[in-house]
Amino acid sequence: MNLYDVIHRRRDVRAEFTGAPIPDGVLDRVLTAAHAAPSVGLSQPWDFVLVRDPDVRRAFHDHVRSERDAFAATLTGDAAARFARIKIDGVLESTVSIVVTYDAERGGPAVLGRHAIADAGLYSVCLAVQNLWLAATAEGLGVGWVSFYREPYLRDLLGIPAGVRPVAWLCVGPVTHLETVPDLERHGWRHRRPLHAAVHHDRW
């Protein structure tokens, strides 16, 4: 696949994981791609926690389910019905989970390029996540970003040091297929807006 194929093929995977093993060489290539991301001041403020322990994953999954229930309780009518059909995670079905973290102290105290934009380091971590996601897609793997969790819970669960922020719990592994239409579109939650609606010239 060329780069544009990978970008448009990429999906946020929930239900298609097979649980099959990932060859060590493939996982190493994916992590190497993530680690090659650009970062403000060359701070490389990310770390990658590979979570394979079934007990840890089950505990996290229970937490995710409770947060899903909390969100569901805020919905009514059609929105509640649509959300009830949407699977929000593949924590138990995927082969491995990769938690990507952000250390704001990495490269400090003077991080070149971050003095005026405090979140530049966090943006760098998101670039690493995107590199990981595209590399995994090119390798035929699926990735799903789980966002139904509380950061203090995850920090405690994985023993993440104080001051280090968990940014993404990513479910990663072989899949039966990648859907041609993203899940939220297929289930009618939201629809994409066209590019022309997002492009502005010279001023907003």
C-alpha cells in the first residue's frame, strides 16, 4: 500500500480483532515507526507500555464498561438507541494493548519550541500515535483507541509515575478485515463533513 492508501484504509477497530499473535519483527517495526515521530525540541516525550497480562486487561475492561455505562446514562431517545449498538473497545479481543504516555519533563527544563505553546509536547505524542497507527495498518494490523477511562485509574493500574500522563490505550492486533466505512458512520452516530467545509483562506 502507498501512503495515501494506508491513510484512507486506517480504521478505529473494535469488533474485528482475531487475537492471533503478532510476529516480534512486525511489532518492532510498528514501535520503531512510532518512535520516529517528530517531537518538539527533540524531546521524545513518549513511552510505550505493552500490556499483555490478561488480569490487567480485564481490570481495565471492567473500568471501561463502567465509564460506558456512565456515558450511556446521559443519552436519551435515538441517541441512546444508536449508542447501544456501538462497540467501544477491543481490550479483551486484541492481541496486545499499547499505552502511550506523555512526560512533560522530558527534555526539560527548557524544551526548545514549547515556551509559547505548552501543549506542543502533547501534540508530539499524538504524532507518535499516528505513526504507530499508520505503520500497523501497513502491516495488516488493526488499532483501536480506547477513550472511556479516567486517567488517575489508568495511572494507578499500570504504576505510571506521577507527572506522566497516559494519553492513549491502543488495542492492536490482526483483524478479520477493516471496514470500508468507519463504525460511527455505519451506526449513524455522526457523518463526515466535506473537505471544503473545513478549508479557510487567509482568515477564518
